[in-house]
Amino acid sequence: MNISIQETVFFALAAVIGLFSILTVTTKRLLRSATYLLFVLFATAGIYFQLDYAFLGAVQLTIYAGGIIILYVFSILLTNQQADEKLERLKNSKVLAGAVAAVAGAGITLFLLLAHPFGPSRLASGEVPVKAVGTALMGTSKYQYLLPFEVISILLLACIIGGIMIARKR
Amino acid sequence: MEGLHLEYYLVVSAIMFFAGVYGFITRRNLLAVLISIELILNSVDINFALFNRFLFPGQLEGFFFTLFAIGVSACEAAVAIAIIINIYRNIRNIQVKNLQQLKD
Amino acid sequence: MDYSNFIYLKEELSLIAVIVILLLYDIFGSKKSLNYFQPVACLLVGVHLLLTCCPARAALAIFGDTPVADQVNAGVYPLLSGMYNLYPLGSIVKSILAIGTLIVFLQARNWLEGERTIIRRGEFYLITLFTLLGMYFMIAAGNFLLFYLGLELASIPMATLVAFDKFRDRSAEAGAKYILTAIFASGLSLYGISLIYGTTGTLYFTDIPAALTGSALQVMAFVFFFTGLAFKLSLVPFHQWTPDVYEGAPTSVTAYLSVISKGAAAFVLMVILGKVFGPLVEQWQAILFWVIIATITVANLFALRQQNMKRFFAYSSISQAGYIMLGVISGSTLGMASLVYYVLVYMFSNLAAFGVISIIEHRSGKETIDDYNGLYSTNPRLSVVMMIALFSLAGIPPFAGFFSKFFVFAAAVEEGYYWLVFIALLNTVISLYYYLRVVKSMFINKNESAIAGFRSDGYTRLGLVACSAGILLLGLLSVVYGEIHHYSLGW
Amino acid sequence: MEYTLLIVLLPLLSFLFLGLAGKGLKPRVAGYIGTIVLAIAAGLSYITAWHYFTTAKVDGVFEKWTPLNFRWLNFTEHLHIDLGILLDPIAVMMLVVITTVSLMVHLYSLGYMHGERGFQRYYAFLSLFSFSMLGLVVATNIFQMYIFWELVGVSSYLLIGFYYTKPEAVAASKKAFIVTRFADLGFLIGILLLSFYTGTFSFERLTSGDTSLFAGAEGLSFMGCSVMSWALALIFMGGAGKSAMFPLHVWLPDAMEGPTPVSALIHAATMVVAGVYLVARLFPVYYLEAPDVLVLIAIVGAVTSLYAAIVACVQTDIKRVLAFSTISQIGFMMVGLGVSGLEGHEGLGYMASMFHLFTHAMFKALLFLGAGAIIHAVHSNEMTRMGGLWKHLPITHLTFLVACLAIAGIPPFSGFFSKDEILAATFHFNPVLGAVMSFTAGLTAFYMFRLYYRIFWNKATHHDHAPHEAPGSMTVPLIFLAAVTLVAGFIPFGKFVTSDSADYIIHLDWVVATISVAIAVIAIGLATLFYRKESSIPDRLATTFRGLHAAASQRFYLDEVYLFITKKIIFNGISRPVAWFDHHVVDGTMNGFATLSQRLSGSIRGFQSGQLQQYVMVILLGALLITVLVVFI
Amino acid sequence: MNFLSLFVLVPVLMMGGLFLAKTLKQIRVVAATGASLLLALAVGLVFAYLGERAAGNTAEMLFTAKSLWYAPLHIYYSVGVDGISVAMLLLSAIIVFTGVFASWSMGFLEKEFFLWFCLLSTGVFGFFISIDLFTMFMYYEIALIPMYLLIGVWGSGRKEYAAMKLTLMLMAGSALLLLGILGIYFLSGESSMNLLELARAYIPAETQYWLFPLVFVGFGVLGALFPFHTWSPDGHASAPTAVSMLHAGVLMKLGGYGCFRVAIFLMPEAANELAWIFIILTGISVVYGAYSAIVQTDLKYINAYSSVSHCGLVLFAILMLNQTAMNGAILQMLSHGLMTALFFALIGMIYGRTHTRDIRELGGLMKVMPFLGVCYVIAGLASLGLPGLSGFVAEMKIFVGSFMHADTFHRVFTLVACTSIVITAVYILRVVGKILYGTVADEHHLTLSDANWYERTSTIVLILAIAGIGLAPLWLSDMIDGSLLPIIQNVKL
């Protein structure tokens, strides 16, 4: 049994993701839930790093961990007078139904995923150069993403306008 | 990374996905529901990156999809939180059970 | 870097221009000048429409006799290396959606000029146009990424529209329900897309079919992906958000949601099913078969006992989606033409109905079917508009709905779906029952305290007249269908 | 001979004119118009008769003339309804009978119906009837006959119901129509069968003796009888309905609710003999194709005539007595036809039957018109309200007596000759049947004289106003008909109307004649004994034969049977359940669908719970379910 | 512009005129003018048609015209008439004409009433001039839907229930029909919606076996085919006079005509093979309707069930698949149309005066309103098949024709159907006896007036038509016969 460093890292990340994913959705305290989510996101970033997608990992850290989680924490604090209010106890039936649905879904998905003969792994290590990322975002030929880039900027604009419209007091 | 198969990662992402699903279905607080959704989206992001890296490293399609998806999920979170906060302002409560005026 | 291709994105570009102008106007316009926001918005959308105008042949004249024009005429012309598809039917659908949006804008006045919403007036038009732009991209997408972004652009801002009356609990609740369900559905859909990517190695529409083997995982991926669009189309069992959201949302938004959003999704679904999932045709036809039956039947059963008009129309629109799917399932040229035509007709009919509901809701605050009792005695014209809309929805000649129904049925029958059409036809009888219920309350039921008569404003009337004209003429003037059919692609 | 068309057409024109413009006319004028038109028609008939009987005989056989025949409606190339005029001895005879009696009735009604509401309508209907009846007798084909048959039925319906405010009259008219309609159903089916196998409606072709026509039906049988027997029996059923044969006679006594002249015209002299005429018309077909049906006809005729005679003995309404007498006499005619052969002397029954038809029309019309005069005088139909009228109504009395003697078969009155021939033919055919008929003849004499005595003699009833003789318009027809009755017996009928259209020399069968006269005289004697003066014998007899008497006065409960069939079986037994079925089962099923949908709709209501998370779960499960179904199935 | 298209155009123009009309008088003028114009057109068409035929034109359809409408599905707007459609058009025109007069004084919402009425007429006329399956179907549905409002708004009694039931059942029928039409279009391999072209095409027999029932039942629902007739009694009973007239008089004929023109004409093999099933059903209709009518107490119900019986006879005869019976069926359509219209008109007039249709509350009306009484008797006599009136001709053709069928089965059912004439007599005379004769049931009725001029107009026109057919049926029957030939030839294969 020869476990490489990569494997150790992976299993550590997998354990963190698995554990905290479940804790995120089961903990009774909302703020903890957000914190656990943060751990999951960190671990996800870790996976990206492990896959040599450092740029992706960085984005994950900044946008998710840095941006979204803060947003969550603020809104949790904003909406709860007692910041750490316990979540209401659930009816067992509800939990059971959710669990069954989730487990069934996971079961089916995993069954199909694992049964599927994915082609041979063509894993090649090597960092994705940021320049290539930049070029791809500004290009119009195949596998270049200028148009989506523009579209997501419009999407962001729209969401900003919409979000402000809803969130502002008037 | 020879010892690590694609499937390992896929299992992780699937667990994350369905943990999110479970959370979505069972959580009582809208924000908690939203947090669960982040898990779902995140697991999808992992999937894209994985497939790209393991199976189709030639092009960066999955990579970019992940990139854009992260942006989109930020948008979604922002708008959803805005709406939730609006609800909070209206009824001082963001429990899911309060969203049952409309039914039948 | 060759950006010349962008010139052909005329629909999107002109719409963006409209958005930008309106945005600037909204930001910098004086308070007084903002009173003209609606006319300006309508005008701009109108100009946009004219510029990109629907009769594809005329539009093609813009291209002159360039190679692009020829290729577009011949079918699909991929731009930006396949990221974006230019094809005449897509342009037609975009124009149809723009027409619908214009009508929604015309009808929105009553509601928007109200005290509480007037300050957010600009946002309504802007966000609506954003979502419209999202649909444009969905329609034109040649790549799942662009498609996904278009889908999100069409649905996330939509949530803010649903929650537009943000101080009204129901609107807020509807908004929350909408966005959460939408995100969940898009999450599922995204998971599906990821698996498609994982099993085919590409996100470009043109490349996928070759790699589709029909393996179990691909089927699951397809189903998950399908869920996202089915959610937008509100097909059973992905429909449950629909009545709640339709009821809660402001009526104009409901109208927009039920028609434009749905129409775009239906068309895109057909395009993707045909273009991308062609090799899985047996699977998706089997899926659609049962989904259609479930959709039409369940929606009709629910619609039977609705009291609230908007909720009622929500169920009605669910079942209409089922009929639209008949065009999809056929997967033929006829089916696609019929689908687009159906969407067009359905748009006019539903917008007419919602226009009436909207104005009545605004003037009297009443929105249950019983409130409509005796409407004809006080507001004959509105009642008549409502009636022809209902008849059109029910598929009664000489209104356009008859023709559109006939064509989708024909499309399905052509492919041998006799039982499916049979069940759908039986369901039309049920649907006729509930449509007639409304007609009955307006024309037959007596009411001492009927909604008082009123005159609606010019814009609303213009909107209603346009809808009525559409309902009356679309069927009789075969040129519309002919044109659509001419550009319809079959697989 | 085209002018014969006028005979038929004139009454029609008169009907249309009176029907449309009658309201504007003075009643008297309307009456005159009707009468004059009929007079012209009668005149034309006499001319026709004279013309026909003098010129139509070729080689000792009367030819059939068809002065007019045009196609009215096509069925197939070969099968079509024609309208036309067929003249042969019986048709011509009928023309004469009908126009004569009708003219008399028209004339008579001028007085009898004077001052009645709807006088114009009355004449219009009379004209309609005359038209229909004339059209019937000159029919060239069986379908034309059916057409006019129906029209006759309707005219009868209208005339019986003339006093439409009287519930009895309305009920009677309805009953008459429906019973005959039921019989006509048989007639129609008979026609369908007959035409199906022969491919023609034409009388000329059917009666030409050409058996190849019936080849199609050869060997086909149903329930032991040949198809042709069925067809002809069904056609006879139609005739039996119209001619009030047992058991389809029930409508006729009730039909007396109509005005008395109408009874004279329709329910005594003309329409009711249409059945006899029908059988006579098709006689060769019956004789050649279905002799068994002829036996049936004879038996039905005998039963009817016996039955009616018995019932007539106990009726107290004078018109009812006459009605049953009519039924009985038509029975005689039927028997005559049933026992007849086709050729030469075999055809005695046929000839006699036609002869009896002729004479009976005259004296029965006379009886009815006389009865009308009596009713006119005492304003009642009941014998109990009469008695001793001979001195008040001398002319009526005498003419009535003549008619009674005629019907009783006393020579030299006309009835004697005709009835005697029938009896002779019957005895020749079957002595038992002959005996029955002779007994019936005796009964006839008995009840007729019972009637006669109770009206004119017996105990006089007190009247507020002394009854007085009817006006001239009424007495002239009486006298005329009495005169005809007196002399008609001496008409050499065999020269004109026979089964084979050849001459038939009448030989009086002295044995039969003597017996029948003797029976008649005895019967009259008994009647004289019982009823000449007030006597207790009838009452004692009635108590002795209580059961029989009661049954007879209730007409052997046949009306009750009919009531049972219509009310209990058809109305309550079929129609109500059918209506119930329609309402609860058929309609209920349709409503059930609606209820079911509503229920279903209600039961799935909870599904739309308003819970966001449930919606999402459904989405997820939906997607999973679809996946599982598609992937694993 | 084709001459025939005027039949559709005139009602449409009438609708325009009505839309502009302001006063009641103008509305009436428009309605009456339009209806008269239609009647004149129809009469003109009869002469034109006979003239063409006399001139030796042997085309299957005359006055044809077609223009492409929906190319992808080969849908043409194509019109043309043969003797049968001419007859039906004449019938429709008469009924529309009389219907206008029968609804002369609706009392409220006249404009709307006539608008719907005209829409209904458009559908009816359009149906009869069409020889394209699609347009035929379209007109068929156009004719159905106005019924809902006409009954719902202007009706009486359980009008809402009745209107809904009627509409839904008929629409369910038309749903089957639509499927059948699409099946015919796609499976004939002809790529045509044109009836004549489809008739020449060969639809595979096994396909016919399931298409035929769809189409036949689809149209049969409107033709009151047992057990799909239950919309008819309630519908007729609740409808206003003119609507009952038009519905029973013309609309139900659409069913018969459709069965005949589409089901039998296009699918002869299935017609031959499957006729027996429907013969049983229609045979039941005939007798069942008649028996049901006996116990009804509402005048309109009686006539509605009578219509079930008579219309059953129409379908029955059509299924006999021989010329005589089919000819009878067409004549029966005409005859039933006219006399039912007359009945409903009269019932409407009686109801308008006495405010009851319950025969137990009526009596002696002959004395009070002799004109209506006489007309009612005539209608009744026509209904029970009195010679000289139209019913007789039709029924005799049917019975003789049906009886000529070679199969014993058919003949036996013919006899069963024949019995209906007796039952008909029973219920007709029952009604006549109860309501017209006898003493006046309600002394208030004594003061009631007889028919006024417009009522007289409509009844007299109808009676003239009934008597006209009854007295001189030959030309009509010949006109129909000529057009039946192609159909018969198709059926005989």
C-alpha cells in the first residue's frame, strides 16, 4: 500500500468536503452552516489547485470564499436578531423524505457514474497559463469565449440592477 | 496523480451535490436553503474542472465553464439574498414555512 | 482577433443598444421627462423590432447577396466559430418574442404608473429587456456555455421582476419561490451539462451528436439537462412553482413569464433536442410522450377548480405548454413550424387575457373568476377581448388558436403519435370546460355588483387591439404560417 | 277518360280552398261549395261508371284502364311510386259508392251541422276525406294506396276529433289513429316484403297472374309460413286495422264520438271497407300465392262478425250498436273474400262480398244518417232517452225500417241478396263456417230490430220539446238512400264486378236463402217479442246470462286489454324505463365523467401544497424517475 | 370570387352590419335582409345547379373554386357543391330565414344574439360548401361554439348546464373527428385534404377500420347517435327558439352530412365492414328516442327525443350504403330539419305566450290560437309521416331502401326501425291531444293572441317547404340521386 502525497491530499480534501458538506446541511446553527460551507469551498479550491487549475482555485477563493460567504454571513446577521438562532426542529418525516430523496439520487447517480466507461485518463500535469486564459476570453475562434464573457458581464449588470431594485428600501 | 481516478473525484462531487439537495429539501431557513444551493453549484463546478483535466485536457472548455459558473452563482446568490432580505423586511421572518400563502 | 462577425448579431446588438439608451435615460432623465419612459421604451423596442424585423426574407436584404445571406437562407450559419448560430427561424422567434415584450410593455402602464411602483418603472423595462436578451442568446447559442448564460440571464433577473411589487407579500414570496426553484433546476441542469461534457468532451452543439452513444449516463445527463428547460416550460412534474409564482407576480410579469419566457424555452428545447440530442431521439421522444400526457392532464385537472384568474391561467399555460410540446416531440419540419406558430398565437391569446386581467385587477382590485360575473354588462369590450382570447386558447375557430392547435396535432400525428394526440384532444374538451367557465361568468352569470365600467388608457387599448387583431387574423392569413414553415428546419 | 282525374282532384281543391279561405266565408257558402263540388264529382263518377261498364268489356272481360299514371318518387330504376288512376270494375264501383254516399253526407250535413262552430273546417275535412278515399280506390299501385290510406286515416282522425274540446272525442280520434297506424305498420312491412321479392308495386303487374314475379320468394319461409304468406298476412293486417277486424276493431266504436254524418260516411260506408277493398284488389295474389292467408281472412272475418254481433245486442248507445253492426257486416265481407275462389263460379264469394260492400254502404249510411236525424231530434245517443218516436219522425222511421229490413236480410231489400250470396259461398266452402255466419245473420236481424223497436216503439220517453222531423236537407238523403236500398238488390251485380272480371250469372241458392230468411224472421220475431213493448224479458235474460251480458256490454274487455298494453306495457313498461335509463344511465355516464374529473381535481389538490421544498423534491424525484424509467426499462 | 363563397360572405357581412347597427330596427333590418339574401341565393343556387346539370355538366362538384391556403398541409380553401350540398344549403337558408323571424323580438341583447346567430350561419353554410377536409372541420367547429352562448345567455331553464354539456360533448366528438381527419390526411398517402382527391386515393383497409369509427362517431355525436345523444334533449330544451330551430334543423344535419361525406365516402371498405355496429346503435337511437319521447312532459324534450329518433333514422339509412336509403337519408335530413324547425318555432311561440312548456299545464290552445294550433298539427303530421308532407317521402325511401339490402340483418333492423312510426304517432298525438284539444287548461290562456305577422312568416315558409317536398319530391330526389352515384360506386368498390 503505497500512498502518494497526491492521494493523501486528495483523501484529506475529500474527507473535508464530504464531512463539511453534510454538516453544512445538518447543523442547527445557521452561522455554523455558513462556516462549514466556507470549509467546503476551501477544500474545493484545494481540489482545483491539485488539478493544476490554480487560476480557478484563486477565483474560487476570492469570489466564493471571499465574496459570497461574506454576503451570507452579513445577511444571516441581518436577518437574525439573535445572531446564532437555532434552526427550528424539523419533522422527522420531512427529514426522512429529504434523506431518502437525496440518497436515492446519489445512489442512482453514483451507480450510473461508476458504471460509465469513461475513456482513459489523459491526465497531463501542467499549469494553465493565465495568458492563455486571457486570450481565450478575448477571442472569437473556437474554444474562445469573447461572447460569453460579454454576456456574463451583461448578466452581472442585470443582476446588479435587479438586486439593487429589490434590496433598496424604496 | 496516477493513483487517483476520475471516479474518486466524481464520488466526492456527487456527495456534495446530493448533500446540497438534501439541505435544500430539509432546511427551514431560506438562507440555509440558499447555502445548500451553493453546494450544488459547487459540485457541478468541480465536475467540469475534473472532466476537463482528466479526460479532455486539450481544450479548456470545462475550465471556462467553471469560471463562468462561479460568476453566475455569485449573481444568483446576490439576487436571491436580495429577495430574501426583502422578505425579511416585509414579514420579519425568513422561515420557509412562511412562504405558503400561495398554494392550491 | 476577428470581430467582424459581431455585425451579424444584429438582434442582440440592437437590443443592447436599446438597453443602454434606456439605462442612460433612466439614470439621467429628469423626473418630468421620465413620464415618457413607457412610450420611449415601447418606441425603442418597436424600432428594434423594425430593424431586425421578422419576415426573414426582408431582413436578409440587409445582408445583400453576401455568402452569409445565402447560407442563412440555406439553414444555419454558425458565427464566432460556432458559438453563435444565425438562422432565420431563430430570428423569427426573436422577433416574435420582441413583439410579445412590446405588448407587455404597452399593457404595463396601469400597474407601473401606480404610486408604489413608479419609482422602479425604469427597472422594469430594463430588466425585462435583459431577460429578453438572455432569451436571444439562448436561441442563438451554439454552445452550452452561451446557452447556460442566456438561460441564467433570462431567469435570474426574472426573479426580481416576479418580486417587483416587493412590498406585497405575495409578490415577494413568489419571487423567492421562483429564484430558489430556478437555481435548483439550473443546478440540476448544470449537473446534466457537466455530465454531457464529461461523456462527450465538448460543449459545442455541432460536435456533441457525434459523441452521443446513448449510454445510461448520457441519458441521465440529458434528463437532468432537460429538467432545467422543463422547469422554465413548467412541464409536469417540474411545474409546481408555476401557479404560485404566476399568482404572486405582478400581472404584467406573469404575462411575460407565461408567454415570452415559455415560448423561448419551448423553441430552444426543440432546437437543442433536434440539433444536439438527435442521437437520443428515441429516449427523448419516450420521455416527452409521458411528460406531455402528464402535463396536459394534470394541469387541466388542477385548472378545473381554480378561482383566481391568474392561477387559473397558470394552469392553463401549463397545459398549453403540453400542447406546444406536441410540436417538439414530432421533431419534424412541420413540428417546428407548428411550434413557432403555436407560440406566436399563444402569445397573442395569453397576452390579451392577461391584459384584461391586469387592467381589471388594477381598476377594481378583483381577480377571481366570480368577480368577473356580469362583466359583459359593464365592460363589453374587455369581455369580448377576453372571450376571443379564451376561445383562441381553447382552439376554437375562426380564432388563431384553432389553427395552431391543428398544426401541432398534425405534426404529432404525422409522426404517428395517435394515442398522444387522442389524449391531448380529449384534454382540449376539459380545457374548453374551464375556459367556458370564465366566458360563462362574464356573459351569462348575473351580478348586481359587477365590476364598474371604465375606460382603459390608450396604451393598454392599443395592446389589446394588437392582441385581438393577432388572434383574429393570424389564422386566416396563412402567410404567417407559410413564412415560418418556409424557414423551419427539420431533422 | 282523363276527366276521372277531376273526380279525385275536385275534392282536393275544395279542401284547399275551404281550408285556407274558409274562415272568411260564410258557413253556408262553404257548405254549398263543398256539396256542389261533391255533386260534380258524383256526376263524373256516374259518367265514368256508365262509360266504363259500357265500353271496357272486351271479349267478355273488363279491361283495366289506366287513364293517368305518372312517376312521383323513385326508389330504384324499377321500383317507384307512381300516382295515377286505375279503373277496373271494383274501382269504378267504389267511385260510385263513395261519391254517392259522400254527396248524401255533404247534403245531410248542411242541415245536421247547421250552426256548429267550425262548419267550414268540417266541410274542408269532408272534402279532404273524399279526396283521400277516391285517391285510394283508383290507386294504380300498392304504394299509392298506402299513401292515400294514410291520408284517409288522418282525415278520419281529424273528423273524429272534430269536437276537439270534448275529451272523449280527442281520445277517440287518437285511439283510432294509433290503432290503425299500428295496423298500417303491418301493411307497410307487407309492402316492403312484397316489393322486395316482386320488385314492383303495380297492381296491374301483381294481379296479372304472372307467377314468375314471385319466383324470388319461392321456397323462402319464416316460422313455417312462406314469405309471401307473411307479406300478404301483414298487408291484410293493414286492411284489418282500417276495416276494424277483430282484434283491431277497438277504435271503431269509439270513433262514434265524431259527428254522425261522418260516422255514416267514414265509419260505415267507405273508409272502413278499405280493408275489404284492399284484399279484393290483391285477391289474385292472395289466391295464388297465399291461400292460407285467405283462410285466415275468412276466420278473422267470421270471428269478428260473430263477436260484433253479440256485443251489438247489448249496447245501448244507438251509434255504438250501428258501429258494431258495421264491424259485423264487414266481417261478412271478409268472410266472402276469404271463402272465394278466383275463376268462374268459384268467385262467388268475391262477387258477393263486393255486392255486400255496395249494398251495405247504402243501407248503413242510411242507418247512420237516420240515427243522426234521431239524435238531432232528441239530443241523445242513448236508447233509454228514446222510444215511441215513430209518430214524431215519420220519414226517418220509414227509411230506418227499410234499412233494418235490408240489413236483416229480408227480401226484396238489397241486403238479402248480397248477404245471401255470401252465406251461399260460405256454406259451399265450409258448412260449419256457414252455420256460424247464418247464426250471426240471425243475431244481426235481432239486434237491428232491438234497435228499431227501442227507438221508435217501446215506451215513449218524455221530452221537453216534442221531437220534430229533420229539415229537408237531411230527409232527402234518407229518402234517396232508402230508395237505393230498395232497388239495389236487383242490380245484376255479377255482370259488373267479379273476381275474374268476366260475367257471373247469379243463381239464388234457394236452400240457403230460405234458411237465412227464416232465421231472420225468427230473430225479428224475438226482437218484436222482447222490445216491441216494454217487457221484462230482456232484463231477465240479462240476469240469467249475467256473465255473458256483462262481458258483452264491456265488449269482452278488449278495451281494457288495449289499455293495459298501452298504459302498462308501453307507457310504464317500456317508455318510463327507457326514459329513466336515458336520464340516469346514459346521461348519468356523461355527467359522471364531469363529476369524476371534478373529484379527481379535488383529490389532487393537496399536491400543490405551496411548500417550496416539496416542489423541489418533486422536481428531483421527477428527474430521477424519468432517468430510471428510461435507463432501466 | 366564387358564387358559393357568398354563402359565407353574406353572414360575415351581416355581422359587420350588425356591429354597426344602432337601433333595434336597424338590427332587424340587417338580419332580415341578410337572411332573405341567403334564401334568395340558395334558391338561385338550386336553379343554377339544375340548369348546369340539365346542360349536361356531369362533374362531381359544380361551381368549384379553390385557392391555396396552407401549403405545408395542402390545405386549400376549396368550395363546390353537388346535389346533396345544394339541398342542404337550401335547407339551411330556409331555417336561417325563418329563424330570424322567429327571434324577431328577443327582448334583450338583440345585437349580440344576431351576431352569434350569423356566426353560426357562417359555420353552417361554410360547412356545406366546403370540399376540403380542413375547412369543413373548421366551419364545423365555428358552427358549434356560438351554441354555448346562444343557449347560455338567451336560453331558459337549466341553460348553463345544458349549454356546457352540449358544447363539451360536441367538442369531444369533434376531437375524435380531428384525429380522424389527420389520420386520413397522413395515411391516405395522397397529401391532400380535398375530399374528391382523397376519395380517389386508397386508404389501407386496416387503417380505415380505426379511422372510420373515429370519424363516424365524431360526426355522429352531432347527429345524436346513441349513446352520445344526451346533449340534445337538454340542449334543445334550454335553447331559445331560433337556436333550437337552427340546431335541430341544420346543425344536427352537419353530423349526418359529415358521416356521409367524410366517413362513408372516404372509407368505403370500413363502412361496409363496420356498418353493422353502427346500424345497431342507430337502430337503437330510432326506437329509443321515440319511446323516450312518449313519457316526456316538456314540449321541447319531446321534440328533442323525437329528433334523436329521426336523426337516428338518417344515420341508419346512410349506413345501408345503397342509393335509395341514402337518398332517403338526405331527404330525411331536409324533412326533419324543416319540421323540427317548425316545431321549435311553434313551441317557442306557445311558450312565449303561455310561459310554460309543460304539456300538463297546457290545453285547448286550438281554440285560443287556431293558427298556431293548425300549424302544430301540420308539423305533427309531418313528423309522423303523413303522405303529402316531407316526412313520408323520406321515411319511405329509407324503409324501402334499407329493406332492399341483401342482408337479413339489415332487413330485420329495418323492421325494428319501422316500428318507430307507430310510436311516433303515439307521442305526437299525445301532445296534440293534450295541448291543442280539450278544454283550455288555464283561464289566463284564454286572452292570449294568435300568431303575429313575423311568426306567421316563419311558420308559413316552413310549412310551404315541408309540403313542397312532400308533394313533389321527384326533382329533389333526382337531384340528390345524381350526386349519390359517385359515393355509391365508391362504396360498392
